[in-house]
Amino acid sequence: MKKIALITDSASDISVELLTENKIKLLPFKVIYSDGEYEDRIDITPQMMYDRLKTEIPKTSLPSIEKITNVFKEAIEEGYTHAIIITISAAFSGTYNAVRLVSEDFPELKTFVFDSKTLTMAEGAIVLEIAKLIKQGKSFGEITEILPTYREKIDLFFTIDTLEYLQKGGRIGKVAGTVGELLNLKPIITVADDGTYRTAAKARGSKQAVSKLTDIFKGYLEKGKYKAWILDGNGLDKVQSLYEAIKDLPNVVECRIAGTIGPALGVNTGPGLVGLAIEKVD
């Protein structure tokens, strides 16, 4: 009997509870400090990372080949015949390519590796939609055919207090040079179709940034029904403000605070992030 495993990396920011509930296997990023390596969400929590940012900005690394290999072995031992693996945008990490290479060593497991071309709960939302399809008993072929359409239905916007961490992590892409040095100017960053960052808008101060995110979402809601996943990167006051501003808007099917941005992504955005993954509902 065919049995489909669902695997994602920790950049999807799906909570441990949701991973367990949906039987999703995790490929954790490595968070590397001067005193050793930690596995994202396994050995280190988001709050631990944010607390330590004051004294050290760690480096991050994609899930190890050993870890990827072990997850595939585990899936086979548990009787899985097929595997769908959804990864962070290949523009930000080598995870997609690493998983593809390792999958070639397991011909007995029919695999489909998908570059989400996004990250955090925009990636996570795709993973959770696929978990639903697996639970519904959809075939491997049906799921792999429909999977790319989910990326087309999900957009991501977020704002951060400072570009310092994106600059240090080399993740700034085409956001660089668009913000300037104007005092308290906050970029609203989105992920383009090619899986890289772009500046969608700018706002002066945190309150205006939350207001701008609300306006962006209202623009979507004029066109149809949507789910909203609010992202918390150690900026709870702004997160609550955004939640209150959008949760009861017309055409909002579901609105939830998705949890905290994990260590692997948080080291590149720093504290004070608030964001919104917007998912179209047919």
C-alpha cells in the first residue's frame, strides 16, 4: 500500500505541536554559536536565540546531509513508499539542492522535492495544506500536480526594526539601497515570485508599518476570501496590534498568530519583526 511522508525544513516555522499533529518530519537548520551547534527548534527555542542576540549573532547552516539521510531512512523504516519534501526558497538556502541530491540515494522512496520560493509561515501554510491532502487520501500524483498552485495562492509581507541583521547575514538582496538612512523608516518586505526579497513599501515608524500591512491585506480582501497567518519575530505588541486590526475584516476566513519566527530565520531579521502570510481561499 502506498504511504506518503511529508517533510519540511525548520524555516517553515511550523510549531512542534502542529508538526506532531500532522505527522510532518522536520529537517532542522543548524544554529552555530561560538560554544557549539544547535538544531533549530530541537536544541534551541526562538526565545533562547532572541535573548542571546544581545551578546552574539550566530551563524546558520542548512540541515546536515546526515540529518537529511536519517530522515529518509526513518521514513522507509516506517513503511513510507513516497515522500513530498517542501523547502525554503533556494534563493536563501542550499537546502533544496541538498535534499534533491540525498533523495537520489533512496530509489526505493519515490520523492518529490518542491522549492517553495518563500519562507516562514508562507512555506508552512503550503506544508499544512499538503498535510490535509494526504489525510484526505489523495494520491501522490494528484498532490504533486496541485502542489505548485498553492505557492501561487500565498504571499508574504513583513516589517523589521532594523536592516542590520539582514545585512550581516547577507540576505538583503534587492532590499539594499531602497531604505536609505532616514530616521525610523521601516521597510515592508515581500518575497517575489523568484523567491527573493523585495521592498513592497516603506513606513515611518512601527505604528505606520502595522497600518501599512493592514492596508496591503485589505487590498487582497477586496478580491476574495483569505486566511491570514500573523508572524511574530519577538515583536508581540505589533503582532497584537495587527491581529486586532485585521481579524474581523470582511472576507477573512481565518486569522491566527502563527507563533514565533524560529532561530534559523530570526538571526537574519533580528527582534521586532511582524509579518503576514496571506493565503487565498478558493
